Amino acid sequence: MSIALAAYVTAVDTDGGAMVLLDERTGKYRQLNPTGALVLRLLLRGAGAEDAAAALAERYPQAAARAGEDVARLVEALRRAGLLRD
């Protein structure tokens, strides 16, 4: 799975590891918590969904069973919002 932000999306890291995404077409901001930001950063650097899920499972062992589903949900939400390039 190759992930890239759409050309009209600007991503800015914030304090505490979170991230804000600006859709320049609409002026809407979306905020990712530190966990979502970690996943998106990994995917943008070329990691696959399985690698991102493994990183989540390592960081949050108590939630390891749902890490893959969480990654897939984040990607789907970003796609539905039009923030990813197809």
C-alpha cells in the first residue's frame, strides 16, 4: 500500500506528537492524535500497513489485536475525506 497526501493537503506536526492536516481546497483542518500521526508518518515514509500495525502493536501491546484494523480505518477515513492521493 503506497500512501501519499493529496497535493492540496498540508501536514504540520504539533506538540506532543499530534498532526494537523489542512485541506487547502476547503480550508478544513483535521487533527490526528499522536497514534494516528505515527501511523500516517510511517505510511508516508513507505511502510506498509502491516509494518505500521506492527509498530502500533509494539508501542501499545494491550491493543495489538486490533492494530491492523486501526490502520485500515485510519487510511479509509483519510481517503473518504479526500486527503490522500489515489
